[in-house]
Amino acid sequence: MATSILPADLGFFSALAAAGSLSAAARELGISTAAVSKHLAQMESRIGVALVNRTTRRMSLTPEGELYLEHARRILGEIDGLEQLLGVASSTPKGLLRVNATLGFGRSHVSPVISKFVRKHPGVEVQLQLSVNPPPLTDDSYDVCVRFGAPPDSRVVSRRLAPNRRVLCASPAYLARHGTPKVPHDLTRHNCIGIRQGEEAYGVWRLSSGRGRHATVEAVKTRGGLTTNDGEIAVNWALDGHGIVMRAEWDVGRHLRSGRLVQVLPQYATPDADIYAVYPQRHQLAARVRAFVDFLAQSFNQQALAQRP
């Protein structure tokens, strides 16, 4: 009796789904688009159901394709984990490593670390995907996600890579024209640059004072004429004197040290934004994942020390 699902199909379909199109998958796999289309057609013929909806410019998975992908990734992960447990896989990092990070932080901080990592571990092939919003924790499209804040989900492993905090800041020119806020409520009279990212409440800044049971938190509804989903753009607007921005210290630290930006309300604390590496539990045994997360932690720790005044 002919086998409907072949082992090679699992990796092929996982790569196809991650690429998002037949042509992109062909580039990733190093074969022609026609070969990708033929392999997919053969899979669907053996199974007897359509796995992909094809259009001129893009593709989407059918419900059956979504189910196939979910199980394919799980099986591939279990095979990888079994190899690690049995010691079959080499302790030398190698293979494909899929990394996700946010646009600004990924471009400025993660990308340079990857450049150094692949020099040290040439056997690892890295695919870096930058996105405005972090993917859901249940999304298995990536091996490691670099994100802000500890994820409240026990299904994934999280490792704190470096401390990070958000700060309020503005240019000296803006503060000279509009005055410097003294208390959080003063922000309601200022032009606050908005950033729409992730699932965080947009336009509400939370500032706290005091510690322990004496701590108080004040939520301020901000307003302003400029909004973006790109943190780097927001910082540039602040540098141009358009208003006050709340941004991670990693993104504005150099501007604070140079004096191009000035911290606002430094006596008040904002929510932490510590940097974490997040990855599925079954990937924690993979040598390439362990090596990359260790390398990230070491590199970010060095950067954090260098940023201290």
C-alpha cells in the first residue's frame, strides 16, 4: 500500500508555509518554482486533499493545510529533540535557525549579533524575520524570538538577556518652547508622540512612584499629533523637537548621553521592558538554539555595561 505522507514532505511543507509563496520557497530551498509546485501537487494527490489555496501573487493554507503544518512542525521538533537526547546530533551548532525580532531593535541590536554569531558558528544558517508586532507565543514559525517582557506562558522557555527600561524624553528645544513636566498629569498638556505596537494599550502611559506597598501608579491618557508603529521614527520625531516620547533606554540611551534628548520625569518609573529570548520547550536541547541564546546574552550584557554612564 502506497504511503500518503513521506518524511521528506514534512520539512518541505514547513519551509513552504514559512516562506509564504511558491517562489519564495523555491529561493529558500534552492530549487525552481516549478519543482516546488510539482512537489506540492504530488503531496496533495497522495493525500487526496488540497493543502494550499493558490493565487497569482500569494498563497494561503486550507484548513487541512493548517492541520498538516501543525503536525509536521511538531514531528520535526520531536525528531530534533530525540536526536539531541540520544546524542546523535553533534554538539557543534549547525542547521537552520529561524529568529524573529521587532523592527527597530532587530535592525539595531539583533542583526549585528547574528553577524558575529555566524562567523563563530559557520555551520548555522540564520533566517532573521523582523516584524512590527511579535508573533503569538503559539506560533512555531521561529526557533527563537527576541522580545520585551517575560511571556506569561509556561509552554515556552524564556531567558532574560538584559535589563531594559522605558524612559520619557524630549529634545531640549521642545522643552524650551513648551516647558518641562513636573508631575505625570502635566503630560496631558504636552504633545506626546504615540507608538502603536503589540497589544499594549495605546495612548496610556503608566508612571509609578514609591516602592513596595507605598507604590502608586498613575495612568495618563496622552495626546499628540504624531503617531507611528515604528519606534525609530518616533525617536527621530522627538529629536526633531515634535514632542515627548516613551521609548526603551536601549533605543535612546546614546541620545540621552549626547544631550540631544533629555529625560522627562526621571523621578517616576515606567513599566519594565527587559529583553528576553523566547523559544519552544522542545528546542531547548538543540545545540544551535542554546549557542545562539548564550551568545545573545553575552553580547547584550556587554552592551548593557557599555551603556552605563
